[in-house]
Amino acid sequence: RLGATGRGRWAFHWPLEYPEVFSGTGPRGRAGFDAIIGNPPFLGKNGILALGGRALRDWLKRVHEGAHGNADYCAHFLRRAAALLGGHGTLGLITTNTICQGDTRATALRPLIRDGAVIYDATRSRAWPGAASVSVSIVHMALGRARASTTGARLDGAPARAINSRLRPGPERPDPARLTENQGQSFQGTIVLGMGFVLTPREREELIQRDARNAECVQPLIGGEEINSSPTLSFRRYVINFGDMSLQQAARWPELLAIVRRAVKPERDALRDNADGRRRKRLWWQFGRRTPALQRAKRAAARVLVAPIVCKHLCFAFQPTDRVFSHKLYVFPFASDSRFAVLQSRIHERWARLLSSTLETRLNYSASDCFETFPFPEPPRLVDDGPLAAAGETLYRARAAYMIESGRGLTKTYNALKDPAQQDARLVALRELHVALDRAVLSAYGWSELTPPPFTTPRGAAQARALEAYTDALTDRLFALNARRVALARRSV
């Protein structure tokens, strides 16, 4: 068994304990175990660093070719188990439910399948039966000659023609590529780095009363929490923003500079003495990370779309450009209702949930993985006076009205929308608008024969299977469309 128990750590020398396995002198005359089962420790990147520091992380990357430093620890246990099988045998491990996502998938399941292993049984998500509030995945794999003894695949207890590294039914597919047309269209918000920059509305008002010029360098600040929870999608804080001014220029607002000098500079002075730390110490009156590309995009747009990076429900919302967007938001310089319609549709949500990772039970949206690779409908379908834009505007207005009337933010609104027991007439109408939006997006792709499922959490096995079948058909088409767009871009170069 691979793993650790209690508070101690195992010090176990495999070749000394099992010399016949490693020398190939056992009864089967080959190196390697026949089967390995295990429940590895659940540690993310930070947990690995806490356990063994950078030395452990770097060693794992060297031992397992192609491994990522962001991968969960269990990915390395899968790789180690496969190596100890000597090229032939089976393994079964309980893993984090991120095993099929992001860098963790790329470190373990993808290279193992590429090298010939097959997943013959898997459970994608199962609540841990103990006290810990986590969900786990269970993966069974066969290597080499052991593959012949597996009789079909089973995913979540149901037969599957195959299981790929995303723990989806179907053959392994190449990862989608980033599309040229989506480059420079998504930005992570600003890393302010210093709570001393942040002001309450009252503090801002007092500063402006003393000197009206202070309003020039104080802007609204909005982040993921406000977008998720505010019924009006409104900000609650302000931030002192000197942009890329020199210290001499910032001194034209002496009261604001004094606040930053007192509340931010001591923290900056304590930063590490590396290149990034030295820059932030030297420019202590500026935000921690400059975002010139985002600033240029904001200036060119009448409004922008934003989405919280970590969210229970993937939601997009329009925002004015006169504010600072925190690093907990992605910003998209789109003012059109048609772009909102596509991104808010479950077509994009299915793609995002497949390609992004999760943080606990929430989606951890990654624009590089699921926006830059996402093939939008052709530009003529995205015009401002087309049916797609009309569906987007209708839903957005109705959703905004419901949120204000009910006093619910986006998270609570979508909690209610997804709950089939909630039958308030306004919620029923919103669900119908979401389904109509999905139909409009499918039509824009030319896929009207696909029928979007009800806009609620599936009830029972039949609805769950129908959702899975719809998702599989949809993602197959998106993968194929991504590949066609990439091929077309290469031919045009």
C-alpha cells in the first residue's frame, strides 16, 4: 500500500524490502508488483511545499517526466504505482477529485494513458465517508498484459466504451489548443498588494471633503465576492490608485500618499529580496502588479464583462470601466449582449467545467484553459442586432430585475434556479429564458438538433444520464471545432 498513517512518515526502502520484485528473480521472473492499491495523502501544491519544501517538489518533477509543480501529491503516487508495476499489472487508488483536471491530470492520467495504460473502472466524485468534508475520485488502471484481463470499462458504475484522462466516457483526445482570435481578450484583475490602499465609503467621503482633488486618485474597487453576492452587482470599497505615476507625481496628492506611506510601505519593505520583491519595494505607492494591457482594453470599451475566478456557479456580469477590478476577477473587454449570451450559456459552462479545475466544491475558472481555447460561433452570428444578442439582453435584464426584487446575489439566485424544488413563478420564467438562451447559442453554431436539458440539477438517474449524453455530444463538437479552427489558422499563416 502506498500512503502514510497517523502523524508519522513512512521511511520505506522498496528495493530492500522486495528485492525479488525489483530484480526480476521472483516466481514470475519479471520486475514489478502485480497489483497496488492505496489511499495517498491529500496534499495540494502548498501541502507538498509544507511537507518537504521546494526540494521535494523539484525532486518529484525530476522523477516523473513532464510533471507540473502545481499537481496534487496523489498524481505522483499514481505515477509511482505505475512504475512499481514494472509495465504490467493493475492499480487502484483513491485520489483527490482534481485528478482529472488541470495540471494534476497532465501529471498523472494523461501521460499514463499516452504510454498505454487503460482506465477500466473509475468513480468521478464520491463524498468521503469520514469527518472530512471532501469529495474523492477512485481510479483503477491496467498496464501491459494486465489490460487483456479487463472486460470493458465502467464509469460511475455504468458501462462505458472507454474512459479518458478527464474521466469522461470516450477515447482520449488531444488537449484543445488556444485560438488566435481569443488572444488578448481576457485579463486577470489587478493585484493591489496592500490593504492600506483600500478605503471605506466613509473614509473616501472624508478625504474628498477635505480636498476635492483626492477624488481624482480614489476609485471603486470590486472583486469576486461582490459580484457573487451583491443583488445590484455593486462595489462596497474604494482604493487609492496612483496608476504608474512616479513618486514625484503622486506627491501632488499628499494626504493620499501619506496614507499609503504609513499603511503600505512597511509591508512592502518586508518583502523577499528577489526581483519581484525589489520592484514592489521600490514602487511602494503603486499596486503590486501593473496591468497596462487591461487598462488599454478598459479605455477602448464602453463596458466590460467580468466573472469571478472562484465560484459555485459560472456567472458573467457587465461592469462600468471606471473601477479597479481585483485579481479575484477575470475581465473580458466585451460590451455586446451576444458575447454575454455565449459565455453565460451552458455550452460554455460545460466546456469550462471540463477544462478548468475545482477548488473544494467550487469552479476555479482558468481563462487560459477554457476561454482562450473556446471556439465562439462565427462572427456574423455575434452581431448586435441578431437573435443571439436578443436572447442575451432578455436574460440579462430579467436576471437583474429578479436579483433586485429578491435581494439575492448571483450565487443565491443560481442556487434557487438549480433547485428543482423551487417553483416560484419568477424562477420558472428565468429557467425558461436560460433554456431559450442555450437554444439560441446552439442555433448560432448550427447545432439546433441538440436539445438543452432542463435548467435544474438532475433528478434521478435518467436525468443524470441524459445530461451526460448531452454534455458528451456537445463537448465532442466543441473539440472538433477547436481543431478545425487551429488547422485553419495554421493554413493561413
